[in-house]
Amino acid sequence: MDPAAEHRQQLRSLRDFLLVYNRMTELCFRHCVCNLNYRLLTGREESCLDSCAARLVRANHRLMGAYVGLVPALLQRRAAEHDAAAGPPALPASPGPAPGPAEDAPAAGT
């Protein structure tokens, strides 16, 4: 893989990670933090955030494990479908005998 393509792939991976992380923190914050009057979290809010984040991380790990297990089979099936759709190269239909001078026709000048 060339360096530019590798760099783009790394950026995509980072972007995906940040999107998941931001979504997770937003969900847990909305679920657990109910009082914005104080700078520090209450003990209840902190334990709720810890358990919420742990649940989402475990769920994400299970999802990724299933994804990693299914992707090779999906790619293999997609390749087989593509090969089947393309099929073997079609041979042109063989025409009848090539037209040529007729054997019964008189030769020119005779």
C-alpha cells in the first residue's frame, strides 16, 4: 500500500474512532448527568458514567468481534456473486461457412 493510501486509511480510522467516542460520551452524559450547578460530578453521576461507558465499550467490542468474524465470509460471497454475474467469457456465435465464390457460378470471361 502506498504511503498516501495508508495515511488516508489511518485518518478514516481515527475519524471513525472519534465519532464513536463522541457519541458514547454524549449518550452517557445525557443519561447520567442531571445537575449542571456544580463543577464536579456527584458520586452517583460518576458511578453512572463509569458503568455506562463500560457497557458501551463492551457492546462495541462484541459488535466489532462479530464484524471481524463476518467480513471475510461477506467478502468471499460478494466475490463469488461478482464472478457468477460476470460468468465465463462469451464466445461469439460461429457463423455458417464464409461466403465465397459460388462453385456453380461461371467464371468471369468464360
